[in-house]
Amino acid sequence: MAKVLIVYAHQEPKSFNGSLKKVAVDELSQQGCTVTVSDLYAMNFEPRATRKDITGDLSNPEVFSYGVEAYEAYKKNCLTSDIIEEQKKVQEADLVIFQFPLYCFSVPAILKGWMDRVLCQGFAFDIPGFYDSGFLKDKLALLSLTTGGTAEMYSKAGVSGDVRYFLWPLQHGALHFCGFKILAPQISFAPEFSSEEERKAMVASWAQRLKSIWEEEPIRCTAPWYFGE
């Protein structure tokens, strides 16, 4: 039985993102998957990476380095409980779906904070031990996102450039760095400016894709996929 974690970052349950999250829970559950949702806003998840994340003594109390201290705290099981709980969810998951609206070509701050705090050195990667050797290399990751702009705006000739350009730091720099195998993103363009029929079609397309999600091959997560040959 496959296990799925949906990391959901939207303030409003009745939003279009909420609909995409709900249909994913419904479809994957019908398949027999165990589905867990981390609703970051509902959880009031702390996005800031601070020394409060360390419950034990600091390795260097004179000069604070978050990366170093989080690494040492992970090894000593001295991270705060909210981080540990999210790491357990990731560790148990076969597939992690990130559901969010695009903010300034990136994820909302609360989701960026989740990545900063949860995917720490020692848990998700080490040096060496990253990209294809990352500690989460046996897991799949998928970005399901909505945009404010149209598909034409996010084309190579569009005002925003190819949508793949801003996926590079998210899919490659954050997720693939930790070893995740990346499935092609699910992008719902401009739902706010679409008709009700078009929005329903977007939701239906996502549900249909999920029916065969386990048969998909990961993308070729190298620079040419994002920027061309």
C-alpha cells in the first residue's frame, strides 16, 4: 500500500488549491493509498529557521549557524517536535505532493520555511550525499501549483518566460538535491481568470492523471530539461 504526503500551502479551504488538494486525497484514497495532509496554514506552521528549532545545547553558542546547529541537533534528536513530526511524514511517504499557489515565481513563505526546516542536513542530505545520492532518493516528489498568469505568459516567448525556468530552484535545487525523483509538475494556469467549466476541467485533469501516477517516469532532472539543449 503506497503512502502519500500532501504538503498543502493555502489559507482558504474553499480555494481552487483546496479543490486540487481534496481531489488528490479522494482519488489516491480510492486507490488504497494512505494519504496524509500537512495543511501548513491550519497547523500554523512556523516558517522561520531560528535557534528555537534546537532543543539541546548549541555546538557553538558564540556564533550561531543554523545549518550547522540543525545538522548537529538532528544527529542528537534535539530538533523541535514540529520538525521531527514532518520528517517522520516524509520518511514514511513514497510520494510527496506539494500543493500551492505560485508566489513571485516561488512557493509561499510558509512552504519555503517547511523546506528550510524539515529538509535539513543529516535527514535529507549530507556532504557528500546529495542529488542522486540524497537520502530521499527512493521517494517521488511532485509540484502541483496554480498561477496567476496564463499559459501564454509562461511560454518562452511570453512576458514571464518559460515556466520551467523557475522550477529549477524548486525541483532541482531543493527537492532533487535531497534525492527526490521528480515527476512532471501539474500546473493549473490562471484559475482565477478562467470560467467555471475551465476550472472543473483542470480539476478533472488532475484527478485523471492521479489514476496512473504510479506508472509515470521521473523527469530527466538536469539543466537541459529546464533551459533547453
